[in-house]
Amino acid sequence: MHSVRIFFFLLISLPSFAQNDRRVVDSLVLEHPNSTQKVEKKRVAITIDDVPNTRSFEENGYQSKLLHLLDSAKVPVTIFINEGKLDYGKKRKNVKLLEDWIERPFVTPANHTFGHSRYSAVGFDEFVEDIENGEELTASLAAKHNKNLRYFRFPYNDLGKDSAQQVQMQKFLSDNHYISTPFTIETSDWMFSAVYDRYLEKGDKEKAKEIGRMYVAETIRTFAFFDSLMRHQYGRSVNQIYLCHDNKLNEDYLSELLLGLEMEGYAFIDLDEAMRDEVYHQEDNYWKKWGISWCYRWMKPSERRSTMMKEPNLGGIEDRYHKEMEEK
Ligand SMILES: [Zn+2]
């Protein structure tokens, strides 16, 4: 159902994409000659962290390019909000931006703390305060638009430094009617975005474009990796949850990524539907603070490390990121 909309959107709403970058679509088609054959549907929920990007909003003359893109694509998304971001620039306009996001029928609003603190570093009391501050405005805007605030995601997916800290916070969340939100796939889009921004700052549009395309290609490759991992573990494709951010890279390349995923046979579902998959009803047996995929958390520790080593290396973006940041 979303397929037609995305295609339509790409062809009519992005003339620069349709004309100048038409070869991207052509190359995707050529690379996937079987894309029209009927294949088993794979499913993914798109989740976007660190919303709203008020910095980009101001730079774009108080337009949210990402929200406009999603208006056309009509893909369901869950947004993880940091209310602290409203304090950047013009607060009144930023609050309106937040409401613009929340009121969209395809958007599920969720809490990501006020100030994006790291739980293992700040401890229980300070983190609870950050959660509570993070819902002040969001809860009332959600209620105004007949939505619930049920999902929470830990910044950095840092669930706590050890089992005691993790159990303590999980209890707080469930007592307060929050669901701790997992993810299965992420591809360090924040790192691609930082390098992308850097090239644009330097006026090197070609290199920026190269990074954007690399993000799309490497993310699709990583989806294939996790799908094959889950098929190996469970004998089937599972409902995936993709984590990305409200950043400039996604403003410019999320549409291409959605198109590519669709050509790989993915249908876009909302988070409620994704979480109905029974894989999400099993125990997370990982007690460290690192923000690894839930696909790894469900594994036996003995399998985990060797499997993680096989994950695609994202085209070496990490090295480019460090090089660009050092030069800055
Ligand atoms: Zn975040």
C-alpha cells in the first residue's frame, strides 16, 4: 500500500531526484532484476530518534524537510522526542514544530528523555528526572491529538551499567506505563550525517552525495545481514525495527532508503505491529551498557561476539568520520 505512494512521491515531489538522479533508480532496478517477482514480505517499523531537529529547522527557514518527506511517503514512524531541543533558537516556533510532528496521523510520539542523558553515567534519580521532564509538553500534545505516550527509548540504548541498574529502571518504566523500545537495525546514520554535513560545509557536493549514497547502500546491505541472521536463528524473517535520526542526511536520503528497502521486499509497519512479533516477547539477557541490536541481546553470550564481528563494516565510514572530525 505504501509502495505506490513512495514511488509517486519520488517522481513528483523531488524533481531534482527524478531528473538528475534518475540513474539511482535505474541502478537500483538493474541491481535487483527480481524485484518485481513475488517474494515473501519482510516488514520493518521505522523509528526516528532525537526529534525535533530544531537546528536544521532554523537553517531551513523554519521548514522540516524530514516531516515534509514523510507527509508524501506516508510511512508510519515512531518519533523519540527530546524536549530539550525546543530550547534551541525560537521556542514558540519549535513547539509548533513538535505539534506538527505529533498531530500527523502516521506519527506515534514517544519519550527519549528531555536532555538525552546516559543512564549508566547519571544514575537512577537523575535519569528518572530526565524522563519526567521529557514528557511535560509531549504528553499534553499527545493527549490533545488523542494519542498515548507509551514508548520510551534510552538515549544511546544504554539500559544501565549492570543488571541491578537495568532491572530498577525497567520497573520504573513499567510502573509508569512505558514500554522500553528495542531496535534491531541501525547503521550509525549519525556518523554518516556528520561526515555528510562536513562535506557540505566545505562546499564539496560530490563527496557529500557519495556519502549519502553510501548510507543508503550500506544500510540495505545491513538489513540483508540481519534478515539472514534472524532466518538462521528463527527460521523466518522477523519484524525489524530500524533506528535512525532526525538529521540532514535523512532529510536528503531517507526517501531513497525507503525506496531501496521496498525493492528488497520490505513493507512498512507501525511499532505496535512490529512489537507483536514474538521475538520481542523473549528475555533480553544482555546486562552491559552498550547500545547493541536486540538481535544480539537475545543471543547466547558465546555466540554474540563472533556474530557481531560478521556485521558489514558500513563502507569504512568510521575511519572517514574520525579523519573529518580531526581536521575540524
Ligand atoms: Zn538519541
